[in-house]
Amino acid sequence: MSDMIKFILNGNEVEAAPGQTIWQVAKQHEVEIPHLCYSPKPDYRPDGNCRACMVEIEGERVLAASCLRTPTEGMKVITDNHRAKTAQKMVMELLVTDQPAKDVAHEKESRFWHWSDHLEVESSRFEPRIAHERDISHPAMHVALDACIQCNLCVRACREVQVNDVIGMAHRGAEAKIVFDFDDAMGASTCVACGECVQACPTGALMESSRVDENGVDRQIQTEKTESVCPYCGVGCQLTYETKDNVIVSVQGRDGPANSNRLCVKGRFGFDYVKHPHRLTKPLIRLDGVEKKGDMDLDPANPFTHFREASWEEALDLAGGGLKTIRDEKGSSALAGFGSAKCSNEEAYMFQKLVRTGFGTNNVDHCTRLCHASSVAALLEGVGSGAVSAPFNAVKDADCVIVIGANPIENHPVAATFFKQAAKNGTLIVMDPRGTALKRHATHMLQFKPGADVSMLNAILNVIITEGLVDEEYVARHTEGFENLKNHIAEFTPEAMAPICGIDADTLRTVARTFATSKASIIFWGMGVSQHIHGTDNARCLIALSLITGQVGRPGTGLHPLRGQNNVQGASDAGLIPMMLPDYRLVDADNLRSAFEDAWGTTLDPNRGLTVVEIMHAIHDDEIHGMYIMGENPAMSDPDV
């Protein structure tokens, strides 16, 4: 590349891309430079305040912080001569002064002690400061500021990466320290326990409570690492489980495409259920004579008042035999199955195949029916695919972001970090009848009247069309029916819709112009949009908004319904819905169904099955007599069950 910068690093000619720092280039060439306040993880900017990464640049009077300094053509950099090494060792000695002794350190294998060993600095000749008391007020995180070197990584983690604005620096000089809110205890602060600060801390000043003993000393647990995906919401955060003896000790975020190392409180600390004493580890069979009642008094700590333990063989024979008897005596339509969006694609595929080939019915569904089924219907109709068209972090390339009918700070916290970051550099438009937490970061907050989504969105469409803000080339090439939309939308002026939706006409016009004229605009919506009697119409309006402005198919543009559980999309793709076979093949289309009949070696039901809601009605109507429920809890999740 012609714009590459050539310079000399420890006597060797190397090249740097524009914007690369000396430290980054050195790492590429396996030249080790100590670093504490800098993290090479995504979205951490260099700060240069610890001065552990100092290097000499020929011709310059003072040393330079390599994490900040970018090379210039012909520059000569030396990282390992006497002057540079002496400076690095002096910084480390000053920092070691205030540290707890290594044998009682909070994290004995921290990055700090790694560089201390590397530079052979084990002790200090200087007088230590007065140590801070430990803060053990938080149930999941241990705070020990006696190990804090004030590198500010935790501040950047909290304020710039997660954008929670809880951690800061207070006081001056020797009394300066990290604080939570107004110097509150961590457990009493507004900390949301995302744990980003723990993952960033290089010294062990911030640690998972599970990794230290009652005195705050590192338990030195040797763990096995297993890469996985978070089992909670639909963001799809990649993570690493750190386990010992098959017990999860801690969780670290990985650099996945959806989370860039970030996690939320559930992903990082919500794993105690795995070893919860109420968790069933053996099959249970109901005791003879115990009546099935919805209001029975069952203690989850002692289910043996109503059930007995059984072997897997006995339980499977009883369950399979009972379902087979119902099928043979009452017909396939008397059976149904609920799968789960928390299961893998493979499990979802096998479950729907069992119901269709074993039960002989398409009565199989999962929580998508109460989630984004209306969004999927609109997306299939409008763009031909029910999947999202852009990931969460596409907001990095967007100038305008709309979030409607969603509360991502609470329901999709990691996705919300990208939205909050985007608000600092672009336009964030939040549309919701509720005053959600994202309101604080919004450029425009459209707190419209409940149920008035369509009127508000139609007014925005009206402005775009009547003011000539339509991307005519995109509409001509990639859409159809625009004239019908134009005629339909003509009466929905902002002035006419303002009394209905509760948003004044000027704001509606401003938002419409901003979205249409931005170089890249993207829309995210939640179940506040989809869980309506007119949920499909809500989604249709959003799709039309993107299509007529050409805000789809480019970086920073697109449509993204925020999924509630971690595999709603995959479960639907795998056929865990009553009207579609895998890959969205209609069950009542003979030419599509026949391919599955050939592959599975059996005849399939040609009729669409019942949905979650219809199955519940059929149970009350005494039409469904047996069910297999995998990974769902309809008694808790489904209203009026």
C-alpha cells in the first residue's frame, strides 16, 4: 500500500498503517513493550497515563508513550535500550510500591504482575500510600483499591465502552481514587453489574467475588475454558466459561461479531442456576393418586410429595407410550409440541421432526408466536426474509438510529451499549410511549400515545414522500407498489396525525427529514411494536420507511427486530413453527413438502398446524389431549394459560 509508513524499530525497517501506534506495530513484530493502562480489546482508546510503555525516539528529548504515539516516515524507535528499560522499570517500581505483596495479591496472575516479573521488579524502595479499605458490598464483584494504579481502564470501560457512567475519578493528588457515583459503595451505586470494569482491570483491584477468598486473596483457581454463546437474550454474545470440576467459576466476554468482548450482568454473572439445588437432575414420575391441579401446593425444594424419581428408561417408556396411545386412539391432531427458542438449531430441528414424523401433526410452535411473529410476517411480505438485515454493531456506520418499541438498556444491555455510543457521534431517535432509560441518550424522544404507532409512522412517511426525500432510484430498482403507498399516505399529514399520536407536527417533520437525508439510517424495534393487534402494520410501516429512503443493503442501514430469546431466529429457521417446514417451506405446498417426505421417509400432514395460542384454546376445548414441552414454561411465560 502506498500510504504505509516506513520507520525503524529496534534497528529493523517496519511498516505502519495510517493511525497505527508504535505499540501496535511492535506487537505485530513480536516486540514486547510493557503496557497497563492500554487495552488492545475493541473500543478501548489509548490513554498514556501509566507511562509503562515508554520508548525512545531518536532526536527527541523525552521518551514517548508508545500506546499513543504514531510513527512518521523515517522515525527511529528504540524500545529496549538502557534509557527505555530504566524508565519502564522505574514506572513499575513506583506502581509496585502501593501494591499488596504478591503472595496476598487479589489476582496473582494479573497483567500487572506479569509485567512486574518481565521487568524483574519485585519490590520498591519508596514509601507506600495509606491503603484503602476493601469494598465487599456488591454480591458479584470485589473492590480492593489498594491494588488500584489509577490507569483509568475501568473508567473507560464504564463510560466509553458500556456507557453506564458510574465509575469516575475523584479528589486530587495523593488522595485521588476511583469512585462509584458520588463515592458510594459499589453495591449501593447505580452499577448495573456488567462486569466490564472487572474484565478490563489489569491489577485485580476489581475482581469477580468468586475468585477471591474472604480476605480478598486470589484463590488461584485453575480453570478450564469453554467457548460458548450466552443463553439469555437475542443479542448472541460470545463468551468463555471458566470452570473447575464442572462448576462455572467465572465468565469472560469474547470478541464476537455481536458483542466485541462485552457482556451484561446476566451473561457474566447469571450462571448460579446451573448448580441451583432446585434443578432437576433425574426424571420424576407423578405419584399414583396425586391429582393434577394448577393450584397444587408444591415445594420446589421437595417435589417428592407429588413425584418419585425414576430411571431414564422408565420415564422415556412412560412418556413415549402415553403419547403413542393418544395418537393411536384419538388421532395425530390430539397431540402438540412446544419447542424453545433457548435451544440450539439442532435441537429445534429434531424436535419439530419428532412432532411431524412421530406425532404426525404440524401442531408445533414456540415463543415466537408471542414475540416477533408479526414482524416476521411483515418482513417476509416486504423484503422476502424474516431475518434481521444488519447486526447490532452496524450502528457504528450509521448516522441516524431509530429505536422504537424497545427498552434495550434493560432487555438487550449489550446492544444498548452500541446505541449509546452511536448517540455520541450521530442522531439517536427513540420512539416509545414509555420514558425508557435510553431517553437520556436520545437526540429526539418521541413519547407517543400508546397504540398510535401507525399514525405516527404514517405521518413520517407522508413527509418523506411529499417533500421529495424518496430515493427514487432505489425504489424504481428494488421495490413495487410505491404509487399505491403514495396515494394511501396522502391524507396522513403530520398536522392531521399530531392529535392522534401526541407528537407535534414540527418534530415529526424533523425526524422524517433526518432519517431520510442521513447517509446511513438504521431501525431497531422490539416487542412494543410487534405485540399489538396491529403489530404487522407497525412493522410494515418501518419496512416502508427503510425501503422508500433506500436505507437498507448498505453499511449502517437496515431493519432489525430485537429478539427476546437467544435463538428465536434459528428455531424458526429450523421449522419450529406450525405453518413452515425448515427453511420456511410451507407445509401445505405439495411440491415443497414432498422433498421432506422423501428425506424423512414418511408421509407428512399437509395441513397447517395450530399456533401456541390456538393450542391453548384447543386444550380447553378438549381437542388436544397430550403435549411434549421442551425448554418452555408456558405456565409462567404465556398469559392466561
